[in-house]
Amino acid sequence: HPEHEQVLIVSPCSGHGFKFSPVIGEIVADLVTRGASRFDLTPFSLERFR
């Protein structure tokens, strides 16, 4: 969440996107435990809507 660092918004996807659930889980685990992901998440940033 842009205003609350302790809030993480995650979508498990739908339809064909369900197959990405394992990598989404890895990303979430990295973000929660390490504060960063080994994957480039720039394309999914909320900043892209500003």
C-alpha cells in the first residue's frame, strides 16, 4: 500500500492467471521476510497509474 508500508496487496489472479500463484507466493514471501523480491516488480507498481 502506498501509504502504509505494513500492508501488502496481493492478487492470486483468476482465469488463466492461477498458474502464476506459485511465483506470486515466492514474491510475497520475499517481500514479507526480506523486504524485497528477487523479481523485477516495476511493471506491477501502483506508481504506473500516477
